[in-house]
Amino acid sequence: MTVASPAKSAALLELRSAALTLVAVVLKTNDLAVLAQELAERVAITPDLFDNDAVAIDLWRVREEGAPIDFGALIPLLRSHRLVPVAVRGGSPEQMAAAAAAGLAEAPDMPRPQPSRDSDPITLTECVREVQLPAPPVLIVDKPLRSGQQVYARGGDLVVLSLVSFGAEVIADGSIHVYAPLRGRALAGAKGDTTARIYTTCMQAQLLSIAGVFRTGEAAVPAQLDARPALARLDGDSLLVEALSG
């Protein structure tokens, strides 16, 4: 009888390096009740914002906080909103040890800007898409969007060639281009891309949002830009609406 040597058996496991796309959730508070409320509000506005995305919890803004972070509660909180925590970074030694005890890996850290003194105290989390794709997809919609309809360009830009009615919603992980009146809600940079923009040939939006920074109601569009070509962009923690020249 011939017995196969283990050394000669075909390998059933391979170990390779891999580059993954993660959503970095930047915490600005360790108060989980407040975080839960903000996440619920964001998901209520854009129900399809997350789809079991892998997450690195970024702690650089709370690393000096004295109170510990309850990772045993934070992890299921994120999972309840279809975010899957796999790693943590930027925390104090105590925070990193607690995260490791909760089963999270340590992700590579990166240089951080200094937090602005006048940063928005209401925005307590940031969701930042890591690892930019070389050629993000573009979703093109060539039919009018009526009230109650929603279009989401996951992972890329959205181009709309017809009317976005009041009560309709257009969402993109990248930028939004509307070559018609924009009267509904437009949410660009839905997963944290602060470089995303919103362009339209007729700005009449009821809500504008880029990377979680909002302008709503009468303040959404300055009076001098109503029904005119305009763009929306972020300038620090402020969302600006400007005339579209050219």
C-alpha cells in the first residue's frame, strides 16, 4: 500500500497579500448613544448608504478622551447599520488594546490634519472611502425622476439628463451631475468623499449634502443662485453653493 507523503500533497491553503477597499469611520465622540442617534438619522435619509461594507474604526479624534470606548457595544451598533468592523487605527495604547481584545485588527495609521477649532460639533462621525478606484463607474439616468423615486450610484458618479422632481432623491458615492432642473435631494460623496461635488444647470434643490455635510430648506440654495447653473462643494466643514461659470 502506498501512502502519500504530506509534503507532496497539493496545497489546500494559500497566503497572499491583498489590498482591500475599506470605509474608515472616524469617531468624534465616544458617547455611543449620540453616535447611534446620528447613524440612525443618516441611514433614515439614505437607507442604501451601506451594504455590509468593511470598516476601519479611526480613533485619532478621540484618542485623548479619558473615558474608554465600549467596543463590545460599538461593533454591533455599526453592524446594525450594515457596516462590518474589521480593524481599528489611530487610538491610544489603551484604546488599541481594548480593540484588539474585541477582535479587531490594527490597520496602518496615516498622517492626520489638525482638527479645526470651529469644526461642526453636530457631525460626530465621518465615513471615508479608502483606496480610490482607478476608474470609478458612472451611472447615467436619462428619464425624469418623480417624487418618491431614488437613484443611488454606488462606488462612482451619477449623471442625470432629465428633471429631478421635488421629493425625488439622487445619491452617489462620487459626484452628481444634473443637466436639468435639480429640485429634489442630492447627496454626493455618500460614503465620505469630501472632494465630491454637485453640478446642475438649474439649482433648485430642497436638500444638498456632500460627505455628510447638509444644506436644507430655504438655506439650501442662495437666492441669487435660484434656478441658475450652480455647483455645491465642501470648503472645510462648510458646504458652499456657487455659480457655475463657463
